[in-house]
Amino acid sequence: MLALYTVAAHRPPRIAVVCAACAVAVRDYGGLVGHSPSMAVVLGQALLYCSVLVRFGTLTGTPPNSPADCVRSRPSGPGVRSPTSVGGSRGSCTTCSPTTCR
């Protein structure tokens, strides 16, 4: 469950939904092999838990192209010049547009 939440928080929703479908399949397989008396309950719990995890993960995740991504993608070190000292260029920020990268 923690892995699904982490994927939902750090990846696009379409990838999180694929991971949730895999988690639902694993839980349902466990219900089939374990001879659960009520497969409807097993299926309902699997769908509910995974959908809640994906929803909360996508709400708390960092949106793509945020300024935080830009800061992480900039090179740093003793020989690296600041982005403003390179004739107005914005450095090597490849994850966002120059207007959002400061």
C-alpha cells in the first residue's frame, strides 16, 4: 500500500492507475486462492483501498514542472556559474519553461 501511495505521489496519474490495477489483481488473486467466502467483499475492499491511495497520492504529489524540479535539475559545484551570470540564460533547467525557473 505504501508503494502504491508513493507511485501515485511521484508519477503521473495514468501510471498510478496501472499500478493500482496490478494491486487489485493481486488482492483478488489472494481472495481466490484463499477461498474467501465473499469475493464481492474482497473485490470491493481492493478497489476502495487502491482508489483512495491513488487519490490521496495524486493530491499530495509534486506537480510536474514545478520550481522545485527546476532547482533540483540545476548543476552545482565550485566551477558552476549562477544562471544569472551567464548572459541572461537560465542554466540547464530542462524540466520547465524559463518563466517558471528562477
